[in-house]
Amino acid sequence: MTKYTIIIEKGEGNYSAYCPDLPGVVSAAETEEETVELMKEAIEFHLEGLKEDRIPIPEPTTLARSVEVAV
């Protein structure tokens, strides 16, 4: 099992997500949970395609952290 970092952005009426380690793999939905589920499916689909085409699967390298700052 491999973990890929996804970035989730909240828009005016939905959420969208992308995976920095897998360019072009994106999803969007009305809720954060739905967006995450669609993102998981998109990553799995992308990796299956890479395997079928015998293209090496990229190792995850992106990390994300939240930091607190005074405003």
C-alpha cells in the first residue's frame, strides 16, 4: 500500500483536489469527503493505466504540513 499526498481546495460551491506527485490526476465534488473518495479512485485508475502501459509508477515525494501563524 502506497500513500500519495493530495491537496484539497475549497471553492465557492465545491471542493477540488489534485495530487502533486501524479500530474493531471484531479477530482471535484460538492463535499470534501466525496472529493477525497473520487481522488482515491482517480489515483487507482491512473496507476492501473501506468501498469498496463509498463510505465514506472512514481514514488510519492510530496509532503504537506499545516503551520500556525499569528494574524
